[in-house]
Amino acid sequence: MPSINHIVVWIIIGLLGGSLAGLIITRERKGFGILRNLGVGLVGALVGGLVFRLFGIFPGLDKIAISLRDIVAALIGSLLVLALIWLWQRLQKSG
């Protein structure tokens, strides 16, 4: 069971990763808005962490720390999530 420290770090990293992804995609400072940035970032942090663990990139992502590698993993995971959402929406419109 994750401790409160884990949850706080996940929220901070998720918010940073989602905000950066929103900034890249929308080219606006606010991105998608704080709640959507947080949601995309949290899911992105999970996806990024799983992908990076699967390929052995950035070992030590499970430590309770806010580091650049954690934010990069959350950013890349967020961009993957946004790409999958975009692809799913395109398939829904064409089908």
C-alpha cells in the first residue's frame, strides 16, 4: 500500500508531466487546465513508469523523490496517453 509520501510525489510529478504535455500539445501556458493536466499526468506517469521499467530505462523510478527522470517519464507517458486518445477519437469518427 502506498504511503502518503508516495501519493504526494505522484501528484506533483503527474501535475508537472501533464502540464508539460498540455503545454506541448496546446501551446498555451495553462495546457488543458489544472484538473485535466493532473489526470493526464497521473495516467502518463503510470504509463511512462511501466514503459521505462519494461525497457530498463531510468532504473530507480520507484524511489520517493522528485527528479528530472521522473518528470521525463511522466511527460513521455502523458504524450503516449494523449496520442492514444487522439488515435481512438480518429477511429471513432471514421467508423
